[in-house]
Amino acid sequence: MEALRLFWAERAPRERAILLAGGLAVFAILAFLLLVEPAFKGIGRLERSLPQQRAGAAELDALLSEVKTMRARPQVASVSAGDVRAAVDASLARAGIKAARIVPLSDGDMQLTFSDVPYGSWAPWLAGIERELGARATSVTVNARDKTPGNVDVELALRLARK
């Protein structure tokens, strides 16, 4: 430190001013290169990625609203094997249609046959039983009735939700 004081004392006032100005310029350049420039580059990078981030946030908002909608929907009923037939019969009665034949299958699924049933009643019933009981149609054969427009004959295999 003493050597630095001696060096500074030996300099003329004009030399000291030049050295001080040079030191300040070097300090300013270093401060800019180490602090300001990286900040500007970071801001630019963030501005370029902002549209992607906003799109991701919008997608998350859409997924969140879908989750809220799904949570608000009623739960699928889980029906025991013994109650399946009664639940299907009750569902058919609410829809105002009657199955010509209901055959329980060995795996707990059901085979239903409808004869001369209005398609406008049968199709919503199928969608409703899928929602209510968690059933899934595994095989559907629909044949139009020539004598009765709008009515159909249906062969339907239902796979029911398992507990």
C-alpha cells in the first residue's frame, strides 16, 4: 500500500487526473460488461419467451377449467353384480323403452335386444347408461324398421363398470 502512495505522490496533478479518468473509464466498462449487458440480454431473452409462457399458461388454465368441470359432474355409480339387472331395468323404465331380451353374460356383462324401439329414445338411453353406470357398449348392431320410420331393432352388448 505504501508503494502505491509513493507512486501517486510522485505523479504530477495532470498525470493524476489522467490516471483517475482512465481508472474510472475501466471501472465503468467493467461494470457495464459484468452488470448491465447481461441484464439487457436476459430481458431480451425473457421478452422472446413470453408468448410461449403465456400460451402455456392459457393451456394450463383451460386444463384447470376442464378439471373443475369434471369434478362438478356426478360420480359414475358403481353397481354390484347383483344390482346390475335392476339398475339397467330402472334406467330403461326412466327412458320409457323396453328391452325384448336381457341376457346376463358369464363375465357380468349383458346382452340386450330391442325390437321396434324409437331411435330417438334408445340413443339417449345408451349415452345416459354410459354416464350413470359407467357401462360401455362393446358391440352394437342397429337395423332400421321399414314399416315404422324412426324405429330400429338393436342388438347391444354392454360391458359394465367393475368394482
